[in-house]
Amino acid sequence: MSATLNAPELSLVSMEHWEQARRRLPVIRQLIDCPKRTRAQVLAAAALLGQGPTQIYVLLRRYQADPRLTSLLPQHGGPVRGYSRLSGEIDALIDEAIETVYLSQRRPRLADLVIEVRKRCHERALNAPGRKAITTRLRAKPRSEVVARREGRKAARDRFAPATGSLEAAYPLSLIQIDHTLVDVIVVDSSSRVPVQRPWLTLAIDVCSRCVAGFHLSLEPPCATSVALCITHAALSKEAWLAERHIEARWPHGLMQRLHLDNAREFRCEALRRGCEQYGIAIDYRPVRTPHYGGHIERLIGTLMGKVHLLC
């Protein structure tokens, strides 16, 4: 999934700007889908987003030229991500106060955190930061982690866990399942024949057609990179890949609508979530302790591993 036009590096976009672009997306899409839109519709969209109608027309032009979520990111000057006008000592003091005071099951208020930070600054003869600076650093913490530390893991799961439901795949590429497996073969050195290790296989299956949409084979353990390479292999044309291996066949490809994943760490990373949002791919996570939700990919893995055992 190579970028076109000028798209920023997804990992460098602040969470605040990313969430702002997400709020803009459905509103702008609704206007795009209405070619005979009226001034009243634009004004309503402007009121919904808290902006002027001129800015809405700017967003429409940007999204029409580049229909990706990043085209709706705020574009204005200012310090780069990670830049802080506060000294490193004060930054560390704020983080320490957040960890030891705010992120506790005593659940103190933000005002209590501000008072604690100012108290600690006074004790160390430092200039106390403003409330806004403290709030900004608190908001940089993952919301799910904040809730888990203050209200418990169960509360965090109840609030942030994805909604469960049946798997519905009405047409090809509407739902893709991805999972990993350790292949039952030993890779050996091509010269010395010394055993190296077993490879990892990342597989993607189209739930509607049961077609293998893509895969990635590596000696590295599963990670966000192996997931991304598997998605890329599934989405892009495979003509060159087949030609290099002298395979005369057609292998369907295309951008999937939804991904269905388990709760492994590599599937929960921010890079994967942002990459999928960039191209309009929704992510559904399998409910915990419900392996039957991944039946399609699990059966494919079992079938392939059975065939591997027959290799000579």
C-alpha cells in the first residue's frame, strides 16, 4: 500500500490531529456523496464540525483530490510532534505525577493533579507549568490504559472492547481473516545443511470466497511488519509475483473492506490501526476466549499444515 501524493508519516501524526480527521471523515464523505449539495448542507456540516463554511469547502477539495483520511488532517503551522517548551525536568515531573497520583484507583480529579504538579515544582524551585500543558501530557496517554489504571481492567474492556457479532461476508473482499502459524518444517542452511529454525507463516483468507487472499513467510516471529506485508500481498496485484515463479494462473486481489483479527499484540498496534484507517479498512477483533470466531482461518491453517506433513 504505497502512498501517493503527499501523505504524512502515520506514526508522526499526533493523536489529537488523527482523531480530528476521523471526526471530519463521515461528514465530508456525506457531502461528497451528494453532488447536488446545497449551501444549507454545507452550513450544517460546518456547525457539526465547529468550523466555518469556507473551511468545509477546503476540506471537500482536499478529499476529492486525495480520498484518504490523511487529507483531512489539520494543516497549520506550529511545533513538530514531540516538541515541548518545558524543560526536561518539568516534563519528567509531570509524567511522574500522572503515574503516581492520577493513574490510581483513588481516581483524583484533573484539578488535584494540577495542584500536585505545582506543589512538586514549588518544592524543587521550578516554574510551575500551566493547566493546559499538564492536560496535554495526560491526553497523550492511551485512554484504555487510563481507564484500566483508574477503574480496573474489566471497566476498560467493557468500554473499549469491540462490539461482537456474527461474521457476515456478502461479497469477496468484504471480510478478511488473518492469523499466524509456526510451519512444521525445519529450514536448513543451503551449504552446510545445518538446521536454522522453523518459519512463521502469516495467512489471509477471504471469508466469502474461501480464497487465500495473501500470505507472508518469514523466519521472524509475528509482528506488525509481517501483518502489513501480508495485507500488502493480499491487496496488490500478484501478476509479477506469479510470473517470477512461472505460475500460469489468476490470483484475485484488491483492497479489503474489513479485517477480522484475534487479540495478539501485533494486531493491536497503533501502526496497523492507522494504516487501515488511512485506506478505509475496518478492524474487527475476535472476542476473548471465543476461538470459533476464527474458524475460517483456523481451518485453512490446519489444512495447509496437513499438506506440509506430506512434503518429501
